[in-house]
Amino acid sequence: MTKNNYWDSIIGPKTPRSIVLRLFTTSFAATMLVLNLLRCLIFPVAACGINLPFSVNRRDLHVGISRSDKPAELPDLYEASILELQSGLDGGLFTSVDLVKAYIARIEEVNLQGPKLRAVLEINSAALAQAASLDEERVQSKKRSDLHGIPIFLKDNIATDASEGLNTTAGSYSLLGSVVPEDATVVKKLRAAGAIILGKTAMSEWAHFRGGPLPSGWSGRSGQNTNAYYPNADPCGSSSGSGVAASIGLVAVTLGTETDGSITCPSSNNNIVGIKPSVGLTSRTGVIPISSHQDTIGPMARSTGDAAIVLSVIAGPDSSDNATSSQPSPLPDYTRALRKDSLRGKRIGVPRHVFLNDTVTGNDPSVNIAFNNALKTIRELGATVVDPSDLPTAEQVIEIGFYNETFVLEVDFKIELNAYLTGLVNTPTGVRSLADVIQFNNEHPDLELPENYTSQNILIESEATEGRNSTFWEALAINQAVGGRDGIDAALLNHNLDALVLPAPGWATTPAALAGYPIVTVPLGFYPPNVPIGEAGPTTVYPAPGVPFGLSFLGSKWSEFELIGFAYAYEQKTKTRLERRAYKEAIPKTQLKDIIGRG
């Protein structure tokens, strides 16, 4: 995509960038200046921070941000938390319009220029207008939630109303220009909370369910998205762009989706926190599907605190998604799980058999070294580590991951994708079924089947399936038992455990995927300088020196609250994320100070 096409996707092909920027930097900036002066007169403490203490350190979420007689500091956007941003917004240090402009500038530096990370697919042309409206609400003391005025990116399979000009394509040209009936349910919840939909992130095409040999982070629309911690490193997927965008502060927080590993793995590879919720905790309505038996939507962020804030907003029942009807009621405020003593007195199990065998997982030995050090930290935090606490079905999990799981997903994919495509208001390409997608790819090889990216064997195998027959239901029942009742649940019960813990790389995601159970992943470590560099795709590498990897806490269904607490306690003790930044060229330089006050 050329630079001109990039700006076309942001503001429309017929609107000069300078005119759009002038529009918002004159009318909105002038309005906000007057309103902020009035706030200083009426609310001198909240608006201007005049010589009185102010703290947003509620519920032990982050180190307190206080303002007294010391000069106010603008947050570093590489690490800025939601509450740090809210403090600056509430204090009048900057506006949401400033924040949107700063993020767009940061994206311009590294997305299609410099390291060409290709993490961001599209930017919402309405984002600045949304930001200005939310700034006005804030001035009028109508702040909706902790997400008020906070920009967020969505994975490109999460539907947004077409009136904003954003596409929802799962990375495929076959859906370019398609019109969805309405926002996805999770997007409606985000908007109601005051979040700004900044745009869509790149993803592995069709959520990495197109062709087996295709690399993570590649799609026809985005090209190859890469990791910011080593040039051309694998970002993992399929929520690859969401992981990269969050990792270097191209936005405050992001949403991803997971069927098996697609939140957990890019969170692990990009030094961020990912919450893969239980199937049914968050609605899938309006999300391009693979399987209703395994799909789930969750937050990806730089901290457990930020991820918990987002999860508290997007979780909840939806009459259009039957799986949400079985969730517990009422749901907790997940930010209340953020306690540094959450691991004290708990029993954490290590399912060592199979899952920590490097010959099975393919992991470099440095992963297990870091993991064993993490177990020491967990003990220091007051937990009893039960090692080993093996899954009775560990070997079956691996076997099923190769066969049964794929079969169930392929059957579901054909049925559910056909239903999604049929429900679209309009599809300019004429695609209305999985068979149409395959035909489109064959007819447009320049867009969808370039050299080294020609595989669509999974699409073809899915099209050949014959529906949910007795073989399907038998396979599904086996999957759910092996991952859940006879796997994770059995290990928890047999050893009287509160949770399991594993390195994120390897097979850690599969038992939870089969059962529909949650995973919370936090940074664990980084590959050492001497790690052998492996080939991940035609142009990508993994592992590679300095590339991150994560630690995953697993539990039974609906155990998100407990897992978030455990992950938070570990994160706050180790602060692993802060040990290393992205490679120099991949770190955007633009900060709020470069934006505030510009005409």
C-alpha cells in the first residue's frame, strides 16, 4: 500500500490531509481552549491541579500518579496506562483529540515507513470527531468510564458500522467494501463506555485458517506484519497487528480474538498481556467466525490492569449469542482482582508432562529456564507450587490438536462463515459463501495468491465437509472432555489446585481451546543473544534474539477473576515488560508534547 493509499484509508481519497487536520486543530482546539479555561475557574483542582494532591491509584492498579506543586508530566505513550491517560485528560494536560493525533503520528512513523511493521490496516476517519465529542462530554462532567476518550484498535474480523468507512475483512480482499448490519456487540459496549475506535489492525488472513503453510501475521490486504522486538521476527497470530500495536504504544489498548492461541501467542511474542476469556464471557456477535465452540474475544494491553478494565467493559450476556447465556451473574468487576497478594496461600500446578518437553513443544531451552525461575517467584509470592501436576490427557491433547480439533473447526467454519456472509448487507465482490471465497482467490491470484503465499488448503478442506453429523458431535464431545473434564479440571481436582501455569510458547493453549476455558498471559522473558535464529515464513524469523515470550495462567471455566489476580501479582513483582524495549527503528518518537498546542 502506498503512502497516498494509506491516507486514503484514513480520511478518504478526496479529502486532503491538510484540510482535515486544519479542521480539527482550529475549530476543536479553539473550543477546547475556552472550555479548559472555564474549567480552571470553576474546578481549579480537577482541571488545573493547583497545589493540591491528586491520585488515581485506586485498587492498587498502578503506581500512583500524583500531582501537587511539582510540574505535571505527560505520560510516555510507549508505556502509558489507561489510568495515566485518564489522569492527564481529567487534569486538562491534553485532550483526546491530542491523543488521537499523537497515535496517528506514531503509526505513520513505523507502520508503512521505517521498519514497515504493517500492524495497522486502517484508521477510522471519524476518530478525531469522536475524540472531540468525548472531550466535550468530559468538560461537561459526563465521563462515562475509565475508557472515556481512550483510543482502541480492533482486529480486522470485528465488525464496525460501515458509516465510518472502516472495513471488516479478516484480511481478505474478498470482503473489501462489504457492509455489515451493525457494530459487533463488543464494539457497542466499547462505544457506550466512551472508547474511541481508532481503526483496525492487521491479522493472519481468516484468523490463520486459510492455509497451513502460511505464516502468522500475513494477509492479502496487509502483507506481512512483523514483530517490533527484532527485524522481521514473527509477531505470531492471528491477532498479530493487535499485539504489535499494543507493544509499542500505537494505541492505548487493543482487542483480539482466539480460537486456539490467537490472543495468547501474539501477547507472548510481543511482550504484552492478553486475556483469552472463557467461551461465552464475551459476545461473538458481529465477529467473523471460525467456530462458536472455541471462538472468544479478549483484550490485549501493556498491563494486566488495562486488560482488566477492558474486559470489565466487553464481558456480559448477549441475546444474539447463546453461549453467553450460561455465564455467571452478576459478573465481577475484574479490576478488583488486581491485588499484589493474590498468589498468597494459593496452589499453582505445573503440568510438566508433554507441555515442558522441548522435543514436543519445539521450544528453545531458554524458555524452560525462564519458566523455572518464574516458579521460584510464584513461591516467593506465597503460593505453593505443585510440580508436577500433570494433565491425565496430556498426550491426547497433542494428538487431538492435530486431528479432531482441526476437523471440528473445519465443519464449524463452513457453516458459520456461510451464515456470516449471507447476513452481510452488501458485498461488492459478490462473495456470499466459503465456496465464493475460494473462487475469488483463484480469480484474483495477484491479490490473494502471491508467490510463497498460495496455500488455501484449509478453506478447501472446510468446503468439503458435510455438516454437523454424528461424527462431528462425537469428535466435539471428545475434544471438550480431553481439554476440560479429563484434562484441566482433572488436574485441578486431583492436586487441589487454584490454577495451572505454563510457558505460553508450545501447546499451552490447546487444552483451554478445546474446553473453552480461559488463559491470562503476561511477559516472562526474552530469547538470549545466542539463540539460533529460526525460519518462520518466507520473510519472517522465530525465535530470534530479544524476542519476548510469555507466561500463561490457566483455569477452569469462568475463572478469569482469579487468573487475572495471579497474573497481576506476578507482573507487579517481576515487571518483565520493562526489561527490554523494541529495536530502535521500531520505537515511534512522537509524544504528546509534539502534538499539544500545534495549530
